[in-house]
Amino acid sequence: MTQSSSLPKTKRRRPFALYAIIIFQALLAIMGLMTAIVLLYEGQGLFDIDPALGVDLSPMVMIGLAIIQICAGIGLWFHKYWAWLATMLLTGFSLVTDLMSYSNSRADYLSMLIGVLIVFYLNQRDVQYMFSRASLKTNPNDNNL
């Protein structure tokens, strides 16, 4: 009996933390969309992120961020590098607004903790490899990608 030289393809498994990040992004997107719809319905133009600093978001920007979050969640599901990058940028934006709130004694420690955990998790070596182009190669000697 001869043995095949090609190895069988193994299905990439998504770790539990990745499921949690995808669900978290979906929930944030839904909350952002609902807030934007309420603001548009009530005729209010801006949403105060931090009234002390005068940082406001328009409902249309909130809808745009929600769409990006949904797309990033879908991309994370399929292990796309651009989704990893979008999630890192969205998390960075969230951490910046959290730090602005913290500087005004309105800290949201849970949001900060979740943001830091997402950044640390997505920057682990095996997670980065999962989203890199190298993980898509079936044969390590094949350079046609």
C-alpha cells in the first residue's frame, strides 16, 4: 500500500476567544445602529461621547462604524487579515475614547479591560499566524500565493 505524499487538509478551528470577539463586535454594532436610529428618529444631530471634551459623533458616523464592525466580524470568522486590522483599529479608537473619558473622571473600566484583552489576544503569535497569508498555504514549499 502506497502512502500519498500530500497531507490531508485540516480544518482551521476558531478559538473560543475569537468567537467572543466576533459576538462582542456584533453586539457593539447592533447597539450603535440602534442608538443612531433613535438619534435620527428624534431629530438629534449628535451623540455626546464625552461632553467635557466636546467629542460628538453624528448618527451617520455611528452607522458607518457599525457597518465596519459587522464587516470586521464576518472577516474574523473567515480569518481575513483585513478584518484583524480593522478590529485592531476599532479597538484602538475605543481605547482612545476610553482614555479621554478616564482623563475626565468618567472611566469605563469594563470597556478598557475588554479593549486591552482584545488587543493582547489578537497580537498573540498563533492568532497572528492564523490571520496571515502564510497560514493559507497548504504546502510550505509552495510559494505561489
